[in-house]
Amino acid sequence: MKNLLQETDQGSSTRDCEPPDLLSPDAVLRLDENLIGDIAAETADSQTERARVLRKLKSLKAGLQTLGRLDIHKPAGTSHLHDSSYL
């Protein structure tokens, strides 16, 4: 990455207001596949957290579906499922 920054910064002066063209098609095509993988990769911690949150979401959706089925059998005016104070 440092080499890429040095390559894209060649010829610019401190007076230039334009940032280096890091994501130009030419610069992107010159990137090593391993570097692209490193830039785009999700950390192991992020992957673990994403899996945990998706499991929790699945469980919460199932619970909401169950509550929705139970709610249709209650007398009118007793439902708290749509009361925003419970959210």
C-alpha cells in the first residue's frame, strides 16, 4: 500500500489542492490481489459478531411471529405489540 501511495503521489507538490488519485482505474488495476483481499476483508471478530447478530435476529423474528399469532386472540384494546413504549 505504501508503494502505491508513493507512486500516486509522484509529481505532486505541497501546493496542490487535489488529493492523489488513489482509486483511478489504472491505480486499482495495478493493485496486487492480496492487497485487494486485505483491504476488502472483514476481520475474524467482525465475522463472529455478524454471525451472532444474524442468529439473534432470526430468534427475534421468530418470537415476533409467535407474538403476532397470540395477539390475534386477545380482546381489542389489550395489545401492547404495537405500543412504541415497549420498543
